Amino acid sequence: MKVGVLGSGDVAKILAAGFLKHGHDVMVGTRTPSKLDEWKGKNPKGRTGSFAEAAEFGELAVLAVKGTAALEALRVAGAANLTGKPVIDATNPIADQAPVKGVLKFFTSLDESLMERLQREFDGIQFVKAFNSVGSACMVNPELKGGRPTMFICGDNEAAKKKVTGILEQFGWETADMGGVEAARAIEPLCMLWCIPGFLRNDWKHAFKLLA
Ligand SMILES: NC(=O)c1ccc[n+]([C@@H]2O[C@H](COP(=O)([O-])OP(=O)(O)OC[C@H]3O[C@@H](n4cnc5c(N)ncnc54)[C@H](OP(=O)(O)O)[C@@H]3O)[C@@H](O)[C@H]2O)c1
């Protein structure tokens, strides 16, 4: 599959390398190409470009930018370049404020998630929330003592979620589909929970598992 990754931070670089590892064609997009020089050196098969070029390149895209900039990054990428495509939304609505006793501050409320805001402005994009509730180091084929972890996903487009479920399978995850876009109100705050052991005890190697 041709995958466009929007972002130049750890999440974008690690997921982009994961897609390459699993045989996909990848273009990573940024406003600042020099930020990807080292990544390009380590991943010679990967391409780099602007947000708009990466969005146009991908049959599927990944949104991996700062939460406060997510809407702006999509505007720059261009709605027309992403309309009708699945977009994995890995972002979290983290506010520009310090955590309180290890608990991150969000700029959204429990009645409205960031992904709902994105879906409202870009109604032709098939957003699927995924990869937001685990640290970047554990995103691609994580090796955890407890076995295969669970990725909670949601989104309004069933075909897009099916594609993302296939990718998660390749990336070493089982998938728990929590329903439509509104479920992002519950999935985004899992990031807060995931980060607490990190901020309090410097423990960043874990993931969630849903047991039945
Ligand atoms: N770090 C993690 O382990 C982790 C885990 C799960 C989810 N997440 C979420 O994944 C997302 C990416 O996290 P990250 O740590 O990799 O990187 P980050 O530092 O949160 O974001 C960096 C990216 O945001 C873009 N950006 C910043 N301001 C912008 C603006 N005004 N307009 C357009 N783009 C802008 C940057 O664009 P340029 O490339 O042009 O500089 C860069 O690509 C975040 O939403 C984060 O909450 C992070």
C-alpha cells in the first residue's frame, strides 16, 4: 500500500519505518524537510515531501502531528488530497500546559474529542483513531511479557477500520473496535492513563490489553 505520513516527530518516524518494514511504500510529510534528514539516512527506501505531497501520495495516510496543530496540518495537506481515503489519527489533544501529578491536560472535553473536530471540518476523510494510546517505542511489533496488546480504534467508516485492522495485525496488535467517531471521547484519554507511570516512575514500556 502507498502510505503518506504527516509529521516529523517520533510517532511519524517510527510508524513510517514500520510501514517500510512491512513492505509498504512510504512518503513522510513535513513543513521542515531538514527534520527528516536523519530518518531518510536510516530509511533510504522512504520518501519525504511536504504535507500536501505526502497526503496526495498515500492511498492511506497517518496524521501524526501535535494535537493543537492537527486541524491546521490537515488544511495545509489539502482536503482534496485526503478525501475518500482512510486516515489513521494518532493525535492526542494535549494542551500546552504542564501535567498535574503525572496527569496530562487536554484542550478538549469528555463531550467532544479532537477526532470529532477533525471529522466535522473534513467530512470526506475516513478518520480512524489508532496508535494514540501507546508510546512511540511500543507502536511497531512491541515485545511485551503479557503478549499481544490491544489497540482501541474507532471511526465512522467500516471499510477504513477494516484496512487499519489489517495494518494493526501486521504491526503486532489485536484490535478492539469501539464504534463511531464519538468513541474517540474515551480512546483519546487513554493516552493520559498510559503516560501516568511514565511521568511518575519513568516507566514507559507497557500497553493496554482487553480481556474477556
Ligand atoms: N510521542 C509519543 O510517544 C506519542 C504516542 C501516541 C500519540 N502521540 C501523539 O502523536 C502526535 C505526534 O506526536 P510526536 O511526539 O511524534 O510529535 P509532536 O512533537 O507532538 O508533533 C510534531 C509535529 O507537529 C507538527 N506541527 C507542530 N506545529 C504545527 C503547526 N502549527 N502546523 C502544522 N504542523 C505543526 C510538526 O510539523 P513539522 O514537521 O512541519 O515541524 C511535526 O510534524 C501528537 O498528537 C501526540 O499527542 C504521541
